[in-house]
Amino acid sequence: MTDTHDKTTSGAGDKAAKEWDAFQRDLDTLGRQLAELGAHGAALGEHFLDSLQTRFKEVQAQATTYRKAAEEQMEQARQETEGTLKDARTHSTEAAKDAARELWEKAQPLREGAKDVGEGLARAWGELRTSFGKAAQRLQTEDVSGADRTQANVTPNEDRRETS
């Protein structure tokens, strides 16, 4: 933002500087013309020329005073603008932090839910592993007992009747 502000200020400053330079040239021209009139003092009268020269110096001093005052006002306006922009940036940053904090707080139930789901999945996976382990042991036990029954000439159907 400062670059844009500087470009705008420098654009206005360039225009003001050009206008001031033109005014200064006009004053210098007038000063030279008054000096040339001094050579013709006898014809115009010394009192008139002194009065004219005094008035010229007053105008020149007023122009310098005006330029300094205008430059001070421009500097003060620039500083106020920078202060305003700084305040706006600070406010914007604080608003963004507040919004982020609010979103974080609103997302708390989602985070807790995700944590619960994760814990549930971990428990379910543990139970599945246990169930698969038990099933594998039963299969292994049945295989071993089936082999024993074959050796004892007992058919699985007979074994089932006995357990029923």
C-alpha cells in the first residue's frame, strides 16, 4: 500500500514542484526586469523604484513562506495517512485473528468427534484382531481334533451328535 501511496504522492508532488518551478522562474524574471528598471532610475524616479523593489521582495518572501507551509501540510497529511493505514492494518490483523479463533472454537466438536471416531476404530481393529485370532485358534483346534478323530475312526457327524 505504501508504494501506491508514494506514487500518488509523488505524482501530486511532481505537479506541485513543476508549478512552483514555473512560479519561481516568473519571480526571477520579474526580479531581473526590476533590476533593469533600476538603470533607468532617473527617468522613473528613485522613490518609485525603491517602492517597487521592496514590494517585490515582500512577494518573494510570502511565496517562500507559502511554499514551506504547503510542504509542512503535505508532510502532516502524509503522516496522518500512514497512521490511518497502520491502524487499518492493525485492525484488519486483529479481525483476522478473531475470525480464526472463532473458527477454531466452532470446529472443536468436529475435532472431538474425529478423535472419538479414531479411538473407536482403534478399539474395533483391536477387537477384530482378537476375533480373527480366536477364529484362527478354533480352526487350528478343529484341524487338530479332526485329525485325531480320523485316527480314532470317528466321523465328524458322529462327533457333532455327541456334543448336541
